[in-house]
Amino acid sequence: MIRTQIYLTSRENKVLNLLAGLEKRTKSEIIRGIIDEKLGPGAPRVAAAAARKALGAWGGCAGQQTLRRLRSRW
């Protein structure tokens, strides 16, 4: 796992504390569960599609010719 920090409003913190107490889970577990629900099982496919789309981001740009010229010198 990767550790990260987020800012919460007072209301969000109170609700998380309440849920954590009711479910006998940590706030981190509650947050991870909410993220998993939001991302769903299709999240890896969405990320892969976005990466494929970004690969062609320079297509047809003048910068593409410059990049090819620079790479040809390697």
C-alpha cells in the first residue's frame, strides 16, 4: 500500500468517525471501501484506455517532427 494524506471537512471527518465506530473499522478502511466502490471493477480498463489515448497526443503536431529529428540522432 501507498500512504497518502487528504484534507477532510469537519463534517466528512465526523461522518467517517461515526461509520468507523458503527462498523468497527478504521477510517482508512472506510475510505478505501468508498474508493473501491467508486472505481469499480472496470477501473484498470479505464486507466489503460486513457493511457492508449495519451500515446497519440502528439500525433499531427509540429512538435512530432522535432521529436523524430532529435530521436534520429540517438
